[in-house]
Amino acid sequence: MENLLSVQNLTKRFGPVTANDGVNLEVRKGEIHCLFGENGAGKSTLSSCLYGYYRADSGVIRFKGEVAELNSPADALRLGIGMVHQHFVLVSNFTVLENIIVGSAETGLFLTKSDARRKISELCENCGIRIDLDREIWELSVGEQQWVEILKALYFGAELLILDEPTAVLTPQQSDQLFRILDGMRKRGLSIILISHKLREVMQSDRVTILRKGRAIATVETSETTAEAITSLMVGHKVNKHVRDRSVEPTGEVLAVDRACAIGEWGEDILKDVSFNIAHHEILGLAGVAGNGQKELFETLMGVRALSSGGFSLEGELITKPTSREMLDRGIGFVPDDRFLEGLIPEFGTAENLILGWQRAREYCRGPFLDRRKMDALARRKIEEFKVVTASADLPVERLSGGNAQRIILAREFLHSRGLLLANQPTRGLDVAASEFVYEKILEKRASGFAVLLASEELDDLLRLCDRIAVIFKGRIMGIVRPEETTLLELGMMMAGDASDVQRTVQ
Amino acid sequence: MLELMQGPLLISILAAMVRIATPLLFSAMGELVTQRAGIWNISVEGTMLLGAVVAYVVASTTGSPWLALLVAVFACALISLIMSFVTIVLKAEQFVAGLALNLLASGLTLFWFQTYVIGREPPKFAGFEQVDIPFLSDIPILGPVLFSQRALTYVSFLLPPLVWFFLYRTRYGLEVRCVGENPKALDVKGLGVGRRQCLAIMFGSLMSGLGGAFLMLGYSDRFVPDLIAGRGWLVVVAIIAGNWMPFRIVGAIFIFALLEAVGIHAQVVGVAIPHHVFLVLPYVASLALLAGLRSRTHQPVALGVPYSRE
Ligand SMILES: Nc1ncnc2c1ncn2[C@@H]1O[C@H](COP(=O)(O)OP(=O)(O)OP(=O)(O)O)[C@@H](O)[C@H]1O
Ligand SMILES: [Mg+2]
């Protein structure tokens, strides 16, 4: 089969960091080609070089047999290379339509949108994407925003489409839908480079190239390999899947939520009569499609969003008007779902991020000043313990790869929390090994007596980790089930709001 | 205070308001486009001053106000290349670059003024004359307020709708707003961010120059170094108070202008309120406006943030 794209010896450095080190890659016409590698392996950098967004320091890129000079995305677009970036590149107060058409000359000088609207509506229909073109981006859920990004690329109509972790924020159902779209494209002879950390998706590709520490170490035919094989190629050793220790039984009660309700900005119910409890030594899973109130539930528990009625009790003490300061002081650990927006201050270094929220604590201060020496010592300890890959403790965390940034949040929350840990999508965007690391740490907390609320869209993971799983849909708890008494199908139905014959709640 | 409300005086106040507001409209609409492209160019004051100086020199040597206007606008467009180079190519702090330009403009002006102007016979020059629009200028109250003004005043009335149309109804306007909100979003579509920002700075600068030149040629008979007297800063405040929306900015400017007009007339009539109170009124008003309008901010998200890929 002929090669659409061939990359030889591509090297890209950022200062002292070599993100891509002599990478070779070949993409055939009409294939889905996966890039698979740990966080920080250089997948995004490679894609950005192929898209002309970054300029490679050296190396040759051939497209359709001819050497391609890729100095800017304009060059890539002209050749027929499109890309969906890992982090959204959307204008949040533009409408969906405006985000798609901005920069295209087709609308003419006076923004005649009708043609574009028709074309996009058709595209949506063919792909089975339902989205209101006139809503502004900030009103959409992250999943919907991801569809907008995908639509932007499809609208342009590329011959080679690069998708950098498009499914990180999609549900399994949505990811299946994306794969149906990609499959259609593949049949039409288009090629796709797909980056994903989810093995289920990687295994649907034609070929996989494995990157490790900036080098492409192997390219394999997917049909001739297994998920375990490519995982161990990627990390260099076997990855153990952790499961909860069933010999430890949950006891007592740490958190009891009683008919909690919250109202949204337009007066709609975002949480409706939410009740559940979590014991010591227990992980309660929270399953649900993103945007069904998970984020709001975490926010109310952390005291950053007001309850309209109901309340919760912590270690038996009733709390109706929580404040975030109080919740921090009570030792609740919180891992938010958006790490750079809510979990970290991107411009700060590791040391500063590690004490965020506890900067007033005596142990990090000397009089009115921060005690740099203690902070640095702490940073050094935690970098080692959590195996954070960073050039120094002062490097702004925005320069770290997603997995490494996540480790800093975990290190901070684990260090300061006592008794209760709230984790919202803690493994989003993390590679297989990093996810397992996070799970291992959470299980350690369970073993030491913590109560954990763990929200995730990865049902397989919830099933092996959790003592019980609550399913949330449109702000309501559809039911709470035990992993050994349920199935993926049942969970899926409850997540879609159909609980007609599964309505039950186990204590 | 009551005497200010009387007929002829009221008309005079309103006419003064329009006179004060319109040069500012040019600067404000220009600066709005610049800021919508994500560049916080605070050199409005200095650029207006430059426009005024150039207009004064050309008008007094050639005697043609229109030529003076043209040269002033051209000079300000040229000067904007400094701002573009420093902020887009060197990616320097925009605020600092703007401040530096302001200081440079006022310093050079003072130097020029003290060396070449002071102590000499002030040259005669012809400014813009009042143009009465037939029939319309005869309407009571409205006529003298709106239709017995300078030609450029009438142009300035058209400007906000034009800028609005450009920003919200044309492809280039959408691209400019996109650059101010998220430059990467335009960059990844293969369109140049720097070029658009450079053009936006140039537009803002030439409009500021136009405003300054208009102030000089329309309403002054001689040059004084503090001709602009903080109006450039008022423009920047008006943009914030107007929440980066064209018509709200126009509203803010007219409120400032009204306050100033009242201040001037109060002085003439001899109201027993110190003059300085009226001088601070526009600023107090803008603070009140800012605190009062608690709507969603329309400040461009990437305003003042230099853009680079790596
Ligand atoms: N703009 C930048 N400046 C400095 N270093 C960078 C920059 N972008 C990436 N890096 C570094 O280059 C390496 C590769 O990063 P890259 O984002 O390509 O990884 P990735 O494989 O996409 O990881 P992830 O799975 O977390 O998205 C990392 O070590 C990262 O810290
Ligand atoms: Mg990446």
C-alpha cells in the first residue's frame, strides 16, 4: 500500500528538552494510525510538527511522495492535512458556527452564513452529531466542545486528519460514534493519525506506532498484537491492573449526603435529591456521562457552590452551609476534573503548587513569610515519591505533561487530606501506566481508612476499584449498585437515564 | 445650578458636548478595533498629541487643513509600526510599550514647543470651519446641537455603526475578534495573527491621530502642549466603561463629554462649585459606570497577552 505521509528523522527540541528524537513514521493511504505512548512521550509535539504548528529542528516530511515544507498550519492545510488539538482551540464567546467558519474565505466579505450553515448541518447529519450551531461555546459541555473541534476539522475536509486525544472527554458511546465516522473516512481512502490512551480505541486502529521518550520505537499491525503487548512496549515493562482488596470491609460512615439540591444559573435543577453515604475503607464510584451534575456535586461538597436545600454530614456533624475554607480545614482532599483551570496554577512551580490552599499553615511559614527551604524540601520529596518528571521544582507546571501535572495535584491532596478524598475524573488524559499509578495511590488511601468518592467515565475501572457505584443522570442518582451484582450494560442504561427495571440502591 | 437648565444655555451645553465628544469618537473607535485584536495599546494620548502637532505644523506652513489632516493621519500610521514591532515581533509587555510611547510623544512635543514655538509670533493657520447642514440646522435645539458642526463631526456620527458593522458583520471583523479572544484559533486555520494585529494597531493609531488633528484643527486657534489634556486616557477608560462594545463606548464618551461641557459652562456662569470638581467628574462617572454595569465582561480574553506558538 502506498504511503501518504512519511517522516524521517524528525527531531524537535524545546530548550534543553528533546521532545522528538529522530522519529520515523509512515502513514498509509486509508488507514487509522495510532500514536501510543506515555504522557510526555512527544505525541502532541510530533503532531504539531506534522501540522506545521511547530517547526521541526531537523528531519524530512514527505507528503504523497514529495518533500513538504511545513512552516505554518497554512502549508499543512494547503496540502490537505487537518488537525484537532489536544487542548481546545475554541473562542468561548463565539457560537459554534462562528468557530467553524472563522478563517474560511467561503463566507465572503459579509459573512454570508447560510451556505456554511447548510454544509455544517449536512455534515452533522451524516455523522450523527447533534449540536446547536447558534449556541456559544461556553454554554456547551466539554463533550460537545470536542465535537465542535472535530467538526472544525471535518468541515475543512482533509486528506490526512490528525486527532490528538479527541476521546479524552468523550463517553464510550460518543467514542464509538467517532470511530464510526473515522471508519467511513478510512473507507473513502482518507488517512487518520489518532492519539489515544484508551486501549479499547487503540485496538480499533490499523497500525500502532509506539513512542517512548521522544523516539518511535516500533510500528505494529494492530491485528497481530494485543493490548498487553503494546502496553509493555510503551512503558518498557508489564503494567499491573490494580483491584481493590476485598478482605478490607467498609465500616462506619464518613460522609452522608442527604437530599442535596442545587439550582443552576437559569433556575434549573442541577442536583436533585442526591443522597448517598461513604464509609471508611470505601470507594464509592460515581458513574455518569460528563455534564450530568458530577462537577456540581463535587463543588457543593467542597463548599464552592451553594446548596439550595438538603445538606450533608461529615463524621456525623451536619453541614448545611459549607465554605471551601472549612472543607479544606476539615481535611477533605479534592482532585478537580480540569487540572490546569482548577487544580493548579499553571505559571507556578511544583513547590508552590504543592502548598496551594495550605500556604497559611504554620509548617510552611516563617513568621509572615513563606519558608522556601521547607517548600523546596517538600517538593523534592514529593517529586521523588510521585515520580514526577520535571526539570526542576521551579519549572512552571504548565510545561509538564498532563500525567505529571496530575501527580502534583494528587501529591498535594494526599498530603493534606484526612479521611475523605473527592476525585473527579482523576485519570482523564493519563496514559495507562500513569492511570494505574493514580489508582494504586487511591487504593492505598482506601486501605488506610479513607472514604473516597471517585467519578469516572471508565466503567471498567470503576468496576474493579469501587465497593459500590452510584450512577448519576441529570443531577439525580439513578441507583447505587455493587460491582459484582451489575453489568456494563446495566450501568450504561442507568447512565442514559433508563432505570426502569434496575432502580435500586444498596447500602 | 438651575441657571444651567435654561434654553439657550442648555443648547450651548449640548452643542459643547457634541464638540467635545466627536474627536474622541475617532480615537475610541480606532482603539476599540486595536483592543478587539488583543493589543492593549494605551498610547492613545501620545498618538493624539502627535496627530495634533503634525497637523499644526502642516496647517501653519501650507495653510491647508485637509492636507494637514492627511499628513497627521499618515504620520500616526507610520509611528504605529514602532508599537507593532515592539509588541508583535519582540513580544514586549504592551502596557509598558504604550506608556513609553506616551512619554516619548509628550517629551518630544515639549522639546519642540520650547525650541521652535515659544517666544515667536504664533503662525496663522486656518482650521476647519463650521458647516451648517441646510434645513436640518434650522430645527430648534437639535439643529444647533447636531447640524451646525464641523464636517468631520458628521463623519464621526457614522463611525460607530461602521465599526460595529465591520466587527460583527464582516469576515475580517470576525477574524479580528478571534485574534483578541484566542489567537491560536486563527493561527491553526492558517491565517496570520501578527499581520492582523499589526493592521489593527495601525488603524487604531491613525484614528487616534485623526482625533488629535481634529481637536487641533477644529477647535483650537493656537497650539499648547497640553492640548490633549488627558482625553486619550479618557478614551481608554471609555472603552472599559463601555465594556468593549461600540455603542456603549459611544454612550460613555457622551456622558464624559456632557460632564465636561457642564463644567465649562458652570465656570462661565459662575456656579459656586470649584472647577476641579467638574474635572474629576468624568472619572468618577466612569467608576460608577463600571461598578454599576455588572454584566458579563466583553473584554477580549487574550487582551494584552503576546502570542507565540512555543
Ligand atoms: N511548549 C513547550 N515548551 C517546553 N517543553 C515542552 C513544550 N511542549 C512540550 N514540551 C515537552 O516536550 C515533551 C513532550 O510533550 P508532548 O506534549 O508532546 O507529550 P505527549 O506525548 O503529547 O503527552 P500527553 O500524553 O501528556 O499529551 C514533554 O517533556 C513536555 O514537557
Ligand atoms: Mg499530548
